[in-house]
Amino acid sequence: MDKAINKKSYEFNKISARSNIIINLIFILICILFIAPLILVLMVSFSSKQSLDAYGYQFWPAGFDITAYTYIFRYSSDLTNAYGNSILVTGVGSIASTAIIALYAYPLSRNNFAHRNGFAFFAFFTTIFGGGLVPWVFVYSQFLKINNSLLILIMPYLVNAWWIIIMRTFMKQSVPEELVEAARIDGAGEFRTFFSVALPLCKAGLATIFLFCLVKFWNDYYLSLVFITNRHLYTIQYYLYSMLDGINYLLTNSNVPADARRNLPSEAARMALAVIAVGPVIFTYPFFRRFFVKGLIIGAVKG
């Protein structure tokens, strides 16, 4: 009887060959729509100014040229220093932020924590009301006095209320209360339960939050814009932003010779800057993909 029911259920859920082909074609089309802009940006970055002026953006440029990259890497020492700052800030900030979010989310996921509603409201309140830009800047620059340091590029982004909610929901779904009670009966304390029981079951959620943090820290240029005046502390995003601003200045300044403005690889340089900025994130994502999908789906379930 059970075999007959399972067979009928399998036949009911089985996808026909035609439907399978259509679904695969849809996903192939979606992949092309996502990958095509990246390829176009890469091809434009290797295009000569003459081909861009004559034919515009092309997936296969009429003339290959590396002038844009030569222009960007003219000051390779500054670029390397900016990359180093970004790697340090992103690595330390992502690890610290993921750890703090997990430590905050774990008590909220346990039903026996009496003050979980109060702490949840404390985190959620920050998503509705803020102190404003001036007090925010004043706290870090005048009270804490950490402007013009790499610490200012990490501290403001250590906690994110939405990521706490996602992690809390993931832990609630992935860590059964019975398992926590069993650990307590065996004599494990709260920290031992957290590190030995909860965290191993939440690898997908931790990887998801870590990827969120990594993208946030890597793509940020606003903190450098507000707090950093020392050129040696620029991150790669702000360094590329300042370089792009310099290109725009040269294009619009009438004091710059016309020949220099015509030979400036402005469009190709913009695309080359995008390639340099987005490259590390693209290479990092495949390592977290399988955790990212699972963590995002489970963490989005209301709990």
C-alpha cells in the first residue's frame, strides 16, 4: 500500500521532458541576462578609445587596447596600498561582524531567554529611528576620536539589525530546543552550548551573513569619504572613486589641452575601474554559494 502511494506521489511530482526543457531554457536565459553585462563591461575596458567613439559598446571590440589599465596602474603603489587596506578591513570587519551578529542572535532564538523581546526591539528600533548624520559623525570623530584610522572603516558596520533577524530565525529553525536541553543536562554552559552545539548547525547561516558583511565592507567608500583624509588609508573603492572623479575633472576642465582630453580613455577607464573593484567579490562568491542559498531561504522563514 505504501509503495503504491509513494509511486503515485512520484508520478504526480515528476516533471515531463517538455517542462524540464522549458525550465532549463528559462534558467539559461536568466544566467545570460546576468552574465552578459559583466562580459560587456570587461570587453569595454579592453576597447580602444577610437573603437568606442566609432562603434560604441560591443561584446567583441573592433580594437583591443590596454591603455585604460595602463592609466589606472600608473600609480601602482597607491593602488596596491588601497587594495591592502580593503582586504584588511574586509577580512577583519567581516569576521568580527559575523561573530557579533551570531552572539546577539543566539539568545534571541532561545525561548527560555526572558529578555529576548526587549533585545529584539532594541535591535529593530535602530532600523526605524537614527540619530542623524551630524551626531553620528561627532560620536566617531570627536568622542571616540578614531577618524583617520582603519578602525573607523570597521566599527560603524559591525552590527546590522536585519542580519541579526535573519540569523536569529536561522538559529531558531536549525537548533532544536531539545538538543540545547540535552547539552545542558550533560553539564554544558551557555558558551559551550553556543560554540559546540549551535554554531556547527548554523554553518549555512554564518556563511550567508559573512558574505553579506564581505560585500558591505568591500563595496563601502562612504566611510572613507566622511572620515579619512590620509591618502595612505584609502580603501580600493574610495581610491577608484577619487580616480574617477579626477577623470571627470580632466574631461570638463577647459585648462586641460584638447589633445589630452581626446586621448584620455574615459569610458574604458570607467569600466576598468568596475572590473578591478568587483573582481574579488565575484571570485569569492562561488565558495559560499551553496551555503548562501540554503541560509537565505531558511533565514527568511518567519520564526
